[in-house]
Amino acid sequence: MPIFFLCALQISQKQLRLFSMKKALILFSLLAMLGCTLSVKTVNRKKDAEEAEKTTALSTYANNYFWEQLHGGHYENLDSVLFYLSAAYNENPNHLETVAHLGFSHIWALSERRKLDTIPPTITDHGTLALKYFGEAYKLNPKDPRILGFLADLKMAVGSISDDKSLVTDGYFNGKKSIHQWKEFNYFTVGYSLSQLSHESWQFDKALEWQWKTLDECYCEKFDREHPDITKYLPMEAEEDDLKRKRACWNSWIAPHNVEGFYMNMGDMLVKDGDWQKAVEVYGLAKQIPEYESWDFKELLQKRIDSAQVNVQKFREPVLAGQNYADEDIMMIHSSVSCMACHQMSDADKANYADFDWERYKKEYKVYGH
């Protein structure tokens, strides 16, 4: 499930239709045999990992400011977020937390661009910069499959924007590698990006299947697709002792509505696939989450439930890159809340996490892989 950024990256169907299905299946089989031996290419050739945890007063301020603005949903303050993070990066370009947050901030800028009154053509530059910073973050910690998943998404997005078929393909198979390393997290991360492709494509079918597999992994058994219900699984959160599963499968300070956002997106994908009745059931799973009442996007979810059948055609229509739409008329991946659906804190959430110790949490849960 999503735990860090749910972001709308621009990937065209044209770029991912690179080879016939027959050739694709042969290639997938070969890559499956290769497994984790696939190399990951990045813009930067080398980074100094010894400096990755060296914090300063500036880096601490910049990264805390990032979280404050992210959780507050303050897209309008992104220029300030990037200013402080860039200043901290100039002080120590090898500080992993700063490098990763620069990548996340540029994704946020690109993803929720429909918050802008006018979307400038330069918005795509955020994708290029996010690709650079996630490449650096991966160099600093190549053992973090979360970073690899985001890097894969950015390669597919930037490759699509720049008409670079090789980069798109590289991103896809980096994504497959990231899934192998952390299924609960990256089935969603990679599948979310692919959800914007044609409902008739094999890539979309695979991405939707990955959402079901996320539930299998998170709930430790084959999820009942015919009668979706999560009531019996809710007690598992308190009992969960697997740190990776706890991070990816439940709500947390990082993503206080991680699970609600997951079900809204999965419902959107089912609608696009034409199974709007099943989508209504999956949308409804979000209402079973204990934190649902404090979620800022309950009304948006209800609009999707009420309009599920009508939205089948709406969600299949092309979304023009520079045009604004009402959030209820487009999939979550394309909307102005593609990140905030999981990460925005309501006033009730802020009160709930008032005593939360972020420094302790990120060390205990190895948020930056150390």
C-alpha cells in the first residue's frame, strides 16, 4: 500500500507499448531469471554515503519544514520548501534525508499541478529534477526498495515526457526489481503510475492485479475478491511485528490516511476497468478504517461511490496535461490530491500525533534505510 507519495506521473500508452505481447512475455521470463542482478542506472555515478547521516541545524530545519508543509497540504508553499531543502543540499549534498525530500518535493509539485490556476509547460522540469534526486538517494542507499520504486516511476515518467523509450523500459524493470524487494510497498507504487494507461492495455491489467496482490501480502492470506471486507484484519495492526509490513500496510504519521487513499485509488482503477459495482465495494473499505472520520477527503470518496457507473467512461477518457479538471471527474492519479489523499493531516490528525517523536520513529523503522 502507499506509505509515502501517491503521485500522478505522466506515462503515455505509446511509450510502454514497446514490443509485442509475445516478445514481452519472453523478456519478462528472462528478467525473472535474472532477478535482482539487474543493474540500476542513475545520473550520478557516485555519492559519499559516509556523509549520508550528517545532520546540521539547517538540514534539520529544512526537513522538518518539509513535513510541516506536506502534512498541512500547503502546495502553495512548495517554493519555500525547495528553497530550504536546496540550501541544506548545498551545505551537504550527501545528506540522504535532504536528497530524498528534494525528490519527493519535486514529485509533489508535478503531481498536484492541478492546484495551480494555470499549469505552465515548465512543470515537467520537476520530473527531471525528481529523477536526479532519487537517483542520488539510491546511490546513497541502494538497499532501500522504496527509493528504487520511486526512481522507477520517475524513469517511466521522464522517459515518456522526453520520448525516450529506453528510459521508460529501464524504469519498468527497475520497478519490477523494487517489487521483488518489497511487495507490500511497491506493488502499489509502480502500479499507481501505470494506472493512468489505457484500460485495454496489459500494463493496466497488471497494475490492477498488483493492487489485489498488495492486499494478499498485507493481510497474509488470499484476499476474498468476491466479497471484499477487512473487518477481520483490522486487529492485525496492533499485533504486527514486521516493520516493513507495518509501514506499508497501515496508517502512520508519515501517511496518516495511507489505507484510505489506497482504497480510493484501487476503486478508481476498478471503475476504469468497467467493474464499477466491485469498485463501490472497495471504496467502502476505506470507511472501515478507524481513522476514516478524520480524513479530509470523505466527501470526494462519497462522490465517487455515487457516480461510479457514470465515471467508467470519464476515467477512460484522455486527461490533457495542461488542463484543469474537477477532482471528482478524474482518477486520483490525475487529481489535485494525488499525494494529499494519503499524506494530508486534518486538525484531528494533528491532535492525535501531537506527541509523536519523528526522530525516534525514523530510526526505529529505518525510514531512510539505516
